[in-house]
Amino acid sequence: LGQIYKREERGEYRGGPAYYMEYGIKGGIGKVLGIAFAIITIISMGLLLPGVQSNAIASGFHNAWGIPYWVVGVVLAILLALIVFGGLKSIAKVATAIVPFMAILYIIMAIVVIVMNIKEVPDLFVLIFKSAFNLEASFGGILGAMIEIGVKRGLYSNEAGQGTGPHAAAAAEVSHPAKQGLVQSFSVYIDTLFVCTATGLIILLSGTYNT
């Protein structure tokens, strides 16, 4: 949908839910929904979502090296401003330079750690399923809470269903909209099924989940 209803403005493609709501849903209701989505997205993407991510980064630096939260916050704000104010092309260039390197490095590290402890992996999967579906968890209402937490974590890991991914998808140049759709859906498998499973296994292997 992001690809089908995108618009070219000043040599750049723009699109996303606000666009396909306005142009895909005929009549005034589409425009109202598009405007509402745009306003909500500006607030959430400008304040809420970056707050969660920057807090995670600041907490990591503070816990590892004792760096004050405000220092990390200021540095992140400056770096983000330099990228964002450079426009869509600047964002795309930075993302294509950093994300593949970051992902490949992490995946290699995860594979190495898991392969080194491959004998323990089957027991870890048994532990995961036992902990998720045992009777005590079900009767205690923990299962429902875990599903809710899982959905929240899923949103942060791949953005599927959140409404922010289509903006990037609309900006891509492809010969057919379905090609970008396949790329977006494949990212869910990489981000959540592979990367998050690998991360979970590493945490279980370290034994830090019970501290």
C-alpha cells in the first residue's frame, strides 16, 4: 500500500498510512483518518518511541561505563538532528551504511555463541516452552501477560503493524509494489524469529535471566 499510494515530491518519494488512507479510502473519511494518523505519528515518533529507544541506549552506557544519562541524551539528539535535517536521502544513506553492518556483526556473534554451546540449545528450547505453557503460568494469568509483553517487544523489533515501516517502504524504488512488500515481510522473520530467538538463547546460555 505504501508503494501503490506514494507520491513524488521534490524528487523524493513520500508515502505511508496517512497517504493510503487519504487516497485509498474515497471520500472525506479517508482524509480525516489520514490527518489523524499523521498527527498521532508526529507525536509518537517525535516523543514516545525515541524516548523508549534512547532510554535503552542511555541505560546501557550508564550500566556499562557509568556515563550520565543526560550526556548520552545530548549526544543522541545532536547525531539524530544531523541525520534528520539532511532529509530523506540523508536518513537512507545513514541507515544503509549502519544497519547492514550492525545486523551482520550481531548475527555472526550470535551464531558463534550458539554454535559454541550447541549441546545446550535443545534443553533451552524445552525450558522456553515449559516456562511459557506450564499450568502454573496459565492459571496465574502469566501466560496472557507474556503474550502482551511479546506483542510489545515484537513491535519494537520489527515495526510490523505499528504503521511506521510503510514510510520507509514507500520511499524505496522498486519495479513492483509486491517486491517491497516481500522485503518488508521478510524483515519480520529476520528481526523477530531469528535475531530475537538468538538473543533469547544467548541470555539463557549466560544464566543472567535468573539473577
